[in-house]
Amino acid sequence: VNQVTATIPVPAGPPQFLAFSPDGRRVYVSIWNEERTIAAVGVLDTTTNSIIATIPVRTRPYLAAVTPDGTKLYVPNHDSGTVSVIDTATNAVTSEIRVAPNPHWIEFSKDGTRAYIANHESNVVSVLDTSDNTVLAEIPVQKSPHSVAVHPTRPLVANVNYDSASVTMIDTNTNEVVARIGVGANPQDITWSADGRFAYTANVNGNSVSVISADTMMVTATIPTGVSPTSVAVE
């Protein structure tokens, strides 16, 4: 119906990012303020539209991700260079992983054995082995990697480089960069189409969305948008 059906209070502070559990029953809300005095993850029950738990983490939790089996939440803490691992059954932090400064975004491989993290200030994408939470590789990309997207079927991870106006394609079999693709100014978010044929980037200062072919690894279209698009999602 394209109408607001509920407005959900977040008592702990300003909500910033949302991560859904695989079954859709929980939404994990990254909460922080500009003064850096608040840092938490709120657990939202989608059956009641209420926050049922608030979990303290480190400074400026960015976009978290739930493992494919739904048992753990990985939270990149931007200002501390760490990832907090939360047990979704107990809503408790069970471990912290040191990564390169400073993690912005995390996404899992489809089988959940690997996690890929965009480290904004280090110009690398970290690869985690989720069986023991060790860093397997730090892949040099370009300036200011902001978000990552795992291809739905191919051994490929794409990331946007905010200050290089580019997309980096990483072969996950070799952990090596296989393509660098110029896009609009300051790409902030990237996502794949469901069939994996195209990737889409939101270019904040390009006022556009770039469309990239997975086959040619070239931009096939640049779509004008309104001012400062920050995110992109494909149905």
C-alpha cells in the first residue's frame, strides 16, 4: 500500500543501519550518535515491532550482518578497528576480532565460511575465516572501500571505493583483484541483481546509479537520480 504501518521507538539513541536475520523475525539496529557517546545494537522483534534487547558494542557500529545460519551477528565497529561477534540466542558479545582500520561493512559468503569486510581507512578488504574468526587475507583495493557485495553464484566479491570513484572485483578463490571499474563520483553502496548479471552502485556525488555487467566487468549504463543517492537495493 506504500504507507507507513508503524513507527518504532529506539530508546537507546539514533538508529543508523539495519541488518535482518535470515528468517526475518529479528532486525539488528546499529545505534550511535555524532558525539560518540552511544554505541549499541538494538534487537527489534518484527512480530511485535518493539526493541527487545540493547547490546553495548564499541564506537560507531556500522552495517552488521547475520551469518546464514542465523546464529551470530558480526558488527563492524568503525572507530575501534574491531568486529564484535554476538550470539543471537543470548544477545551477548562472545568475541572481538581485530581488523584493519576502520571497518565499514561486512557480508558473508553464501555458505557462511567467509566474511568480507570493507576497511575504509586502510584501503583493504579483509577476509575472515568464520570457523575461528581469523583474518585470512587483507586484499589491497583502492581508496576508501565503503561497502561489499558477494555475488549470488560466482566466486566474486565487489566493493565500492568511495574516494576513487571505482568498483573493485575480487576473485574469492584467489583473494586477488581481477578488475577495477570506474563509476560515478563517491560510490557508497553496491548490490547485485538476484540473478547476478548486474551490479548497481549508488554514487553520492555523481547523483547517479552505475550499472555494471558481471560478464564484461564494464559499466553498461549510468542512471541519473536525485541529489546524493546513498544506498541501492534490488527486489
